[in-house]
Amino acid sequence: MPVFETAEELNTCIGGLFEKMKSSPQTRELMEQLKLTVRFTYTDPATSITLITHDGEQSICYGEHEAKPDVELAMTGDVAHHFWMGEINVMGAITKRQIVPIGSLSKIMTLAPLVKAAIQIYPAHYQEYRTATNSGKETTHNASISRKSP
């Protein structure tokens, strides 16, 4: 069973994380310092979220957007979930093409501090999302992805 069954679920959860990052003390300053347009393109379910950070302002766009991304990261919804949970070995996932980066490596690397901080926020955010959307139903999610080595 996939983590996100519909594009709406993925947009609500991952987009909600990006919204939370705009106001979280852990990530707000990092976002304000970035001058970057990042498109996260997802499959299974198919959707995209574009994060635009310029001049201290951030916007989040869902679906197709005319802004040309500086960086694009393509992955499945399950890989995205495990990525934000911090459970994925990113280099292994890139090698196996589970995450497909498009764009300048130096621009991708500017995301590292923000991603690291967001990974600290996502587990609690995901629990809140599941509680709000699941009405107490338990779900188990398994995905065959690269995991961090101990």
C-alpha cells in the first residue's frame, strides 16, 4: 500500500511540510537566504510541487507551473516520504535512479542545510497529517528503497 494514494494526499502532506517550513524557527531563516526555484516532481501518485524562494519570500505552487526550476528532483511518493523521514541514503537512491536530480550540482547542494532541517520537522508533521486524515485508522507503509546504513 503506497504512503500517498492520491496526488491530493501527497500535496497536502508534503506541501504542508513546505508551508510549515516557512514559519518554523528551524527552517525559516534558511528559506529566507535561498534564491532558488525547486520543482519536486512525483510519480505514484503523479503531481509536482514547486518551491520558489527569492528575496526573502517563499511561495509554493502545486501542479504545472510556468516558473523554470533551477533544480528538479523527481521521485515516487513513497521515496519522497522516506526521503523527508531521513530514512533514505540519498546517494544510493540517486545511483539506483529512485531520485533523479536535474540541474546544477552546486545548486542542489545549496538545499542540503534546508533539507537537513526539514527532516527534523517531517516525522512529527507526518504524524499530525495521518492523525488528521486517518481518523484513527492504522496503516503500514512498506517501500523498497535505499535506507541509511547504521
